[in-house]
Amino acid sequence: MGARVVRMFRNFNLENRVVREISKEKPRSAPRHKLTHPTTTDPGEAEISSGAVHQKNDPLLLNLKSVYVESKDKAASPVKSLKEVSVDGQSKTRPMKFTLPGLANVENIPHGKLTLTEALKALSSHQNQPQTWTSQRISEEYSLNLEETKSLLEFFVPFQIQIIPPQISNVKQLKAS
């Protein structure tokens, strides 16, 4: 009922309103901005200005040479390769334990990091054999922090698929017609 009333008011006197809008004078466009600098038509003048740009300015060079910047912050070191050696002589990377076919081949993994396949393997081995795969053993095996390994085993659980077979004796089956 309400839609009919709204439609009736919307369509009331529609033709007159359309004619009135069409007959209105079109709005004028905004005036163009006046140019403040004169345009040059001489091609030689453009070459002179580009040449002035590429010339050295001696007073500016002297000012630049007198500037000295002293930094107190520790300089950010550039990213180094994964084969970087730490202070004690041990490498900061470890070889990958195993891979799954079809995934990206990563040769070296930084200490404290796991690949997805290694994380799933560690979680499933801990779930299947918690006495042998303790958090201490997993942290030593994969070069992880013990606190992070404990929280990993506490909060992440791999999927477990259980297939429950139906009880055939109690199930009623439809007969073929």
C-alpha cells in the first residue's frame, strides 16, 4: 500500500517537471585561469634555460661541501645472505629437514623460523607421540625458542580426520524399485 502512494507522488506532474528542467538555461562553465608567465615561441631561449640547469653553481657547491652530518643512531645494516655466519662461528641458518613435492624448494632456513611443512610435521608428531616429541626436543630439532615452542604446541593443533563408519545392522535402506 505504501509503495503505491509513493509511486503516485513520484509520478505526479512528471511531464511538466521534465519540461521545466529541460527549458532551464544551461549553467555556464567556470572562467579559465589567466596565465601569469608569458609563453615563449623562440626555440633558442628554451635551450639556454636547459643549459643553465646543467651548469654548476660554485657558491652552492661551497655551501654543500661545508655541510657535515653526524649520525648518532646505529646505522642500519644491509640485508645479508642466508649463509651469514654469526660471531661465534656458527651459521645463523639451518638446512631444511624435509620437503613435500610441489612446494617451493628452500635450502636454508634462519634459526627460529619454520616452514609450513616442518610446522605441520612437528605438530603432528607431538600429537601422535607426546612423550618422545616434547617441546624441548622440538625446539632443539628445529632451532626454536623454547617459550615459543611451548605456545606453538599449546595453541596450534593440526586437523584430525576421523571417519566413523555407519552401523549397517540398524540402518534402513531403500529397496530398488
